[in-house]
Amino acid sequence: MANTRAALTDEDIRTLVKGATPDERAVAAHKLCRTIEAAELTDDERERAHDILRVMAADAAELVRRAVAVTLKNSPSVPRDVALRLAKDVDAVALPMLSFSPAFTDEDLAEIIRLGEPLRQVAVAKRPALSSSVTEVIAEHGVERAVEAACANDNAQFAERSLQTVIGRFERSERVLAAVAYRNTLPLAVTRNWSSWSARRCSTTWSAPTRCRRTWRFRSPWARRNAPPSIWSIRRAARRTCAVLSPT
């Protein structure tokens, strides 16, 4: 690894493998990751660098593993097996990789969503780009916060069916419905169905909004948790959607 050794000494590598304290190994790991990222490596050198990354990703100290994750979270140089190992680690290690790493495939991200851990779902939902196949899984299996984050992510692609799923699953969530309404673009069918649903709910279920809110306030805890959104918030969101998307 001639190019890397220009900035990384044998002592750094020995410290990484045999450092007496996690702090020492973390510093060495950070330096090595920065060097690997900046260096121009041959295929053989890159394979050796990947082997070193695998050693660091398996270090017993969380501090070392986090140094790897934070330093290489945006790097295309991270091997997929290393990224997947870090993604299964504790949150402090996994979340930086899940939020940014380009090493994951759509299938990897979909599987992480299906596992159902809320913080990790939200991290995936906020990634710089999401394909429609990933957002489909978020729409079907994501918790409310993850679905809201994905809908609010303008770089997340949504198929019409996925948005319909979101509206159906979270029809009582003002935050999710607002995130849908504020998307840069919505399929016309989704806009019409969503506006029609909003108007129908307003005119039939909540014709007396003040009395409705008072009734829900004094019902059982289950009823309070499942209370419908405010009629006014639904109407405002419907008007915003129509104003933005209706032809002029």
C-alpha cells in the first residue's frame, strides 16, 4: 500500500490492531479511514485496505467502530459487507451509515425497514435519495415518524400506490397528511382522492368540530389516542394541495 503509507505509518497500523486503549485505536482508525478515502489505490491495495476495515468494524470497542462509521459514512469505498455489519451495530454506530452510506442496495434498505426499529427506519427515510421500491416498503411497514420523514423528503421517490397506502394507514395523522400535502409533486389521482377524502370527512364526520373535540377530550384514553385530526387542519391541508396542484 505504497500510496497510503505516505500518510500512514506502520506504527499507525500496529496501534489500530494492538492499541492499548480504545481511544488510541479510535484515533488510528480515523486516520486510516481518512487515508484510504483520499488515496489512489491499486486493486491489490484496495483489497488490503478493505481487510483492515473489516478488522476495525469488528473491534470490541464501540468508540473504534463509531470512528469508522462517522469517517466513512459518505464514502463509496466501503465494502458492502462492512457497511452491513456496521448497520447491525448499536445505534451510535449504525445511524451514521444508515443515513448516508451509498454502499447499501435497495434490498438492504428495505430489509432494515421491515425489521421495524423506529430510529433506523427514520434514518433510512431521511437519506439523500430514496427509490420508489424503498419508499413502498416504508409506506407499508414504517412507523409514523419514518413515514412522515420519507414524505417530507423531496428526494424520495413515491409511486402513486405507495402514497395511497400512506393516506390509508395514517388518515388520522395530521403530521403525515401535512407531509404528503407539502410534497413538491403529487400524482393527480392521489390529489383528487385525498381532497375528496378530506372533504367527505369534514362534511359528514366533523360537522360540529367544537363539540367533536370536546367529546373526544372526555372519552377513554383509547378514544383520545385515536381522535381524528382537527377539521380545520384537514381543510387547510386540502386547500393547500388544491392550490398548488390544480391547473391555473
